[in-house]
Amino acid sequence: MNDLNTNDDKIEPAREMDVFINANPKQPRIIEVPLKGTTDQFLEIDCAALPEDCTELSEALEAEEAEKAFWTRLAFEYNRQGMVDQAIELLLKGLEARAVASDQSNKLTLHAMLASLYIQKSRSAPRTAHKDELVAEAKTKDVFIRLAQDHHSSAIRIDRDWGLNQMEQAILALGKIGSGKADNDKLSLDQAAKLFEDVLKHKDGNLIALMGKARILYAKSNYKAALRIYQRVMQSQPDFQPDPRIGIGMCFWQLKWREDARAAWERSLELNPECPTSLMLLGIYYLEKSYRSVNDTTLFIQTYQKAMQFVSQARKRNTTIPMAGVVLAGYLFMKKETAKVFKLAEQVMSYSSLASITSEAFYWMARCHHHTGNMQQAINYYRRAKELNPDSLLASIGIGQMQLITRDWPSATLTFEKLAQNSPRCMEVHTILGAIYDRNSRDPTFKSDKKHDRIRARNSYDRAAKFFDDLPNQPFEDHLNIFLARSRLLEDENLDSSLNALEQVSKLYQDNDTPVTPEILNNMGVLNYEKGRYDHARVFYQDGLTLCVTLKNQDASKDLDALITTLTYNLGRLEEQSGNLDAARSAFTNILSRHPDYVEARVRLCMLDMHKEPLEVIARTVKQIYEGDPDNLDVRALHGWCLSKGKRAEEFETKHYTHTLRHFDRHDIYSLTAMGNVHLRQAKEMRITSEPEKEKRKKLYERAVEFFEKALQLDNKNAYAAQGVAIALAEEKKFDKAIQILMKVRETVNDPSVHLNLGHCLAETKEYSRAIESFTNAAKLSSGDKQKEVWACQGHVWAHMGKTQNSSEAFKMALKYNKMLLGLSPDNAYHRYNLAYLHNEYAQTLLRKPAGPDRPVESLEAALVDLDTAIEIFGELLKSSHPPHPTQVIQQRMNMCKNTLKGRLERAIIEQQEYETASLARRDEATRKREAEQRKREEKEVALRQEQEERNRVIAEERREMQEQLKAIAERRKQEEDEQHSGSDTEKKPKRKKRSKKDASSIDRTDVTGDVSDGDEEIPSKKRKMVSKKQLSKARIDDSDDDMADVEPSEVQPSAEQSDTEVGGDDDLFGENE
């Protein structure tokens, strides 16, 4: 975050213009004052050698009764050489001179010039009195402004309509701008604008009025209009003072034309090398440029040094420039020279008349107090800075930082939320706000919606990262911090997203040709470890260790021991989890060889020894570690676990965890969860024999739930505490609530115990399919003895399902799991009894079904064989010294198998055989009937197909004959036409041969034109023959004119039949004349 706020409104434009001082007279530097009573003798005054004491000159002018012009000219020369006090003194004495005082119009000019000089003095005067100066004697800004107003009022009384009076009044109004009160500033601007407009109405080319108008337009953010006026002034008088190029550059700057602004200010400085304003503005330009090049160290240093050079030069020429003091304060703060910063800031506050600049001074004082640890003073100055400039982003951030330091989380949250709304593109605000939301979501004592806080934190980090991508030339370290914070936030929600954020961090390092730090590699290894990607995690840990060695070789002074120890420990945990116990032991031993008191490594070695050492030995080692570091909560937790495995476990365990909660950490989550488990275990182990004992057990469950709920308040993702609540509810027969909790826990922790407990609850509610699914998931995550327990649960739920639903298939699955258990423990009496019991139940299930397809003979015969096995097992269990159940129960089961079930099974087999024989006969008869019907359908289809083929053959033959007839007719017609053409050549015209009725009836419509039908069209109907002779085609008549010339009249008249056959001419080819 930049320490200096270079917002556009902080750069002061050219200040108020005055009337006389800024004129540029062309008179010579020698003033000749006529001697009193003469016309040819003069008192010569060399303006190049004016005395510092103007008393002698004023007495000379008064003695010679000099006119006002000499007083004003001499005052101008004093002012021109920087001797403003002498100029004022000279004018004040001029007002008392007889030659001037005798005429009020003479005083008018002197009053106006004095007002202008006092305005000039006010610019460099302090705003408040110095500490060692009496307030009544202090020459402050307000004092000079009042003097200017007094002389301006005197001028107004002499001539209110004088143009210079209006201009000075406008300049005084402009001087009131920047007080920090928007209403007052607007009123002053409007008043000044009206006065300048009045002046311009009388004289459109008044440059001072134009400069004032441009200044007002600039203050109203109308930069393009202001720019045009400044350019007009420069074109009218290029050497005008104050230099309009400064205003031109300011407008360029506000319009984001930075290089044009620089060019304007450099030209202004070229014309006036001593101008502090041009130097100051160029310093601001290079300062802003340096902030845009922070990623290029060389360019940043060059531009920042150049900026400080310009600012320093400006301050040397005018030590009262407030903006120079603000910039240098930021520079000195970076050098930690806080005493000089305080001094500069106080000076700025003394001389600045702009609230925004004064706000900057208060801000740097607040930063100094913040740096030195004086938080109360820091927040006071931050607040004063914000009061003067409510839009100050840095002051608001400072207030928010103070609230964070004082742990006023609600106020800090509100502050940065408001900042995010008002400054939505400030990356730093979104980053800090994201960190606040993240902290609130992790703090159990902070009352808020934790889930909503995490979402808002993630969104804030995302917005900050997006703005970083949109803004060029930002330090990539800032981007790293955003992704690191986002990765930390997502660790508890989505490991993939968290790891992706770290991968983006790694890519940023690569893009900037910077090696990834060992810390990043360690974090990436941890996340891969949490995801179970041990090979990837191992690579990251080893790369981190290698990098540490490389960095140590490059710089032996670097202290990397803590980082190497952490990476080694994490690598050891990885090898332990991967089953590489020797490698894990080597890693922990390596740590202890360098740090014997590294408790975590000693604890892990104890955990490794549990695989080969008795629990008593492990407990003694843990007790030694505990006695050496009793304040370590992790060690206390392990010691408590060891106590839970020993004799009188509940008594010692309860005392241990109670001591931890009372004297070490009342919010220790492990101890709270363990206390809940202790009460839960006590309640489950109680044997209820009376109503008071039942009530006592109920209270134990309630007490257990209280501990679990307290742990959940501190960590709402504590799956073990949530599971404890579910177990307590299940023991109280509140299975629906228990199921809801366990399903949520299952989404968080993929542990076999969760699936196992969920399966038990589902089985109790008779949701056997879902229970089986849960037990299957538990089996996938289990091994060894735990897997045997899961198989036993699966067998039980299948057996319950088979008994409830009378399902033989379910009993088959139950038998499958029981046989799997017997395969691992063939001599286990309980498993053998369960096998016999399942054979018994399976047989009964088959017997409950009627004869039919659901109980085939093979199943009944197999059940009979298994029943004999069950009888044998029951007999062996009766003879054992430690039967799994009372002998009476076993004897009853065996007797039922022998005396009842066996006979029923034999009868059921016979009954089923008869059913299957009859069923087979019915199936054969049905099959025979279906085959006969199929044959009939096929024969019918063959007959229909043959009939259709014969019809198609006849139609094809008729078409072929028709085509031959049409072809013959066409050939005969062609022959006749050929004969007619040959007859005309020999001038023989034979008689037209009559066409027979048979032939005419064989021609369809298209034959008249000489086309041959394709055989698919029908012969024209007899309706066509009823057409009258008048409807003959004209074309047909025209075509036969030549032929009819030689035909006998008797031949011309056709018969009725012949007329009918020749009707089909071209005009009626498609029957349009019907």
C-alpha cells in the first residue's frame, strides 16, 4: 500500500491571481520623479539598487509631492524583488501623503494594490501562531486576509463599480476554497464565478479574469473547459504570470494525460527556473510514476530519487509549500525519522489552508504514533485526518487497523465493509476484509454466521485477486499474500481449492523468476498429505529440505533450523502414515539428535513403539514426557488416552481431563470430547435394575451431550463430538435424530466408525438396504480386527433383513459373511453358533414359502444338508465347556432341527418335486400349443405372399403389353408423317387416311403431341369423347391447313365417331375446357 496519497484532489492548482503584482510592465528600471516646482529636474531612482529601508524613498516622494503612479511603481519594483514588506510600507505612507490623500481616486489604486499584497502575504503566512509567539502579535494567514479585506472595503467605498474591485473580491472569495466544508466552498466558487463573469462582460480579454474563471471550472471538475481557457490565456500572452502552463498541466493531469502534463510543467520551469509550483508538480509526476514501476527496482529508484529532487528544490525556493512538506514527510517516514516527520507535519498544518493537505499532515503524524506504539494518539490523529477529509482512504484504513490492534472486531468489520463499498477497487481493503471474515469464522466466541463469514472471506479474497490481475505493475508479493490467505481459508472446506491456490502461488514465483520458498513447498506437502497423495507430499518435503540446504550454503548466516526441523517432522509423519516405519523412526530420531526436547518427535516415537512394545511400557514413556512438559495439551491428551487403557481407567481419566479443563484450558477440545466419551461409556455400561438407576443413566447421557456440545461450539467440525451426540441419542432410542447427525458427520470424516454407527441406527429403523450400504463402506475402510467386526455387523443385518422380509437370499448373504468370519477364526464358538442358527433360520424361511418357483428343490435339498450340519454344530457346542449361549437354548434349537424342521423339509422336498413335475408338464403343453399356432401363422403368411406375387406378375405382364402397343402406334404415326413430308416434296398429296376407331381409342392424351406414354398412365376416359368440334385446338387446325387444300369435301366432314376420336388436341391436353 502506498504511504503517499497522490489522489488528484491533493495537487494544488495555480493559486489566486492578484491584480497589480502579476502585471508585466515594460517600463525601464530607472524611475524619474519630477522635483517639486520644476518641470525639467528629476529625482532618479535606480530600481536595480533599491534600499532595504524604504523610509528615505517615501520621505523623498512625499517631499516632492509625487503623484500616485510613482508610489505604485516603486511599490511594484519592491515587490518584484521580493521585498513585499517594503512595498506595503511604501503604499501605507503613500496613503498619508498630501498629493495622494487630496484625491479619493488616488487612494483607490493604492488600496487595491495593498489588498493584493496582503493576499500575497497570506499565501506564505502560517495558519496558526507559533508556539513561542503571542496570538495577538502573530502574523497568521487570517490576519493578512483581514487586512486585505479592509483595504478592499476601502476601495469599494471609493468606487464600487471599479473593475479591479470586482476582481479582487473574486480573488478573496477564491481564497476561502479548501476549508473542508463543501457548502462553503460551493458558495465561494459561485460568488467568485459571478464576479469574474461581470469583469469579462466589460472586457472579454481580461486575462486575470480568464485565469480566475479557469480556476473555478477546474474546482468544479470541468477540466476540458478550464484547459481551453488556460490555453487561450497562454496564446494571448505567452509570458503571462502566473504561468497558465501550470493550469494547463493540471488539466492534463486530471484528464489522465500524464506525459502532456509533464511537458507543460517542464516548459513552465524552463521559462521560470525558480518557480516552486512547477518543481513541486514535476515532483508529484515522478512520484506517481515511481509507484507505477515498483516491480522494476532500477526504474523505481531512478524515478523516486528524481521526484525527491524536484520536491526538495521546490521546498528550498519556498519553505512554506504544504504539499512539499507532505511528500517529504512520507519520504522521511520510510527512513523511520519520525522526529523530522512530526516537525514537517506541524509545519504543513501551520501553513496549509486546504483541508485535504492538512488531513495528509495529520495522517503522517498518526503513522508515526502508530509506528512508535502510541496507539491512542495514532487513532486520534487518524480520526482528525478523516474529519478534515472524509474521503481519505488511508485515514480510514488507519482507523480500521487501530480497531484490529485493539481487538474491536465488530467495529473493524463495519469499518472495512464500508471501505469496500466506497472503494470497491482497493485491493488492500478486500484483502484485510477477507482476513477479518476468516478470523471471525474461526473465533468461537465471536457471534456471527460462521458459514456466511467463510463465504464472504472467500469472495473478498477473490475480488482482491481479480483487481490485482486488472492492475499492472503491482508487487507480486501482494498477490502471493492473497493466494496464501485464500489457501489457508479453504483448508477446512476444500483441500483441492486450497492446493490450487498454493499452485498459483508457485506459478507466480516462476513467472517472476524467483525460487519457491521452503515454506510454500512445506504447505503444498501438507495439503497433499491431507488428501492422501503421499508420493506427491514426499516430493514437496524433500524439495523443501534440499532448498534449505542450498540456501544455507549460499548464506551461512541464515537461520533455517526451525524450517528444516518442521520439514523433517512432516516427512516422518508421512512415512509413518505410509507404513515406512523405519524411515519415520529415522526422521524423528534425527530431530531428537539435534533437539532432544522436541516433544512432538518423542510422542511419535512412542506411537511407533506401540506396534511392538506392551502398553505398560508405552504408558511409562508417555508419563515421562508428560512430567517433562505438563503444559503441552497434546501430551496431556496422549497421557489421558493411556490412562483410559489402564486399571481404574474412568477414575484417573476423569480426574486428568478435569484438571486440564480447570487449570490449563477450559476450551481444550480434546479434553471436552474425552469427558463426553467417559460419561457416554459409563452410561452404556450401567446395568439397569431399578428406576433410580435408569434416571442416573439418563443424566449421564445428558452430561455427555453437554460436553460434546461444548466441544462443537468451539469447533463445529469436530466429527468425534458430533458422533458422541449421535450415540447418546441412539442409546435413548432417538434414532432419527442420530441418523441426521451421523449423515452430516459422514460428509466430514470418512472414518469406519461413522459408517458403522450409522449402519446400526439404520438397522434399528429397519432401513436394511441403507444399513448394508453403510456397513459396506465401513468394511472398505477397515482392516484386521476392525474388519471382522464390520463383517459380523453385515451378517447380523442381512439376517434381520431375511427374517423380516422372509428372504432366503438375505440369509444366504448372512451365511456368506459368517463363513468369512469362520475362515479367519474356525474355532470361535460364537461364529459356529451363528452358522448353525442361520442354517436353522434359512430352512424355516424356505418352509414358510409355498411350493413354487421361489423354493426350488435344489435349495431345499441344500437346506436339508445344512440342517444336518447345524444339528452337528449344536451337538458339539453342547459338549463344550464354555458354550456361547445357555445349553437349554442350544438344546431347544437342536431338538427343533431334528424333530420338526428335518421332517418338514423332507415333506417340502416331495411337495416341491410334485409341483415342479406338474409345472413342467404344463409348460410342455403350453409350448406345444404355441408351436402349433406358430406353424399356422407361418403357413398363412406363405399363402398370402404367393398370392401377392401372382398379382404383381399379372400386372407387370399387362403393362409390358400396353407399352408394346403404344410403341407400335408411335412407330406407325411416325411412318405416316414421313410419307406426308415425302409427298409434299414430289407435289403429290395423297388422301388422308382415316384413323380407325380402334386405333383412336388406343391413344392417350400425350400421344397427340407425338410423345410415347410410359405405360403407367390410364387410357383417357370416355368423357373426353363428348367434347364438341368447336373446341378443337386452333393449333391443330392451323397445322392441317396445307393438308386440307387437296382433300375432297366429303373427306373433310368426319363421322361422329371420327370427330370424337380426334378431339384430344393440344389446347385441351389436360382437360381445361371441360
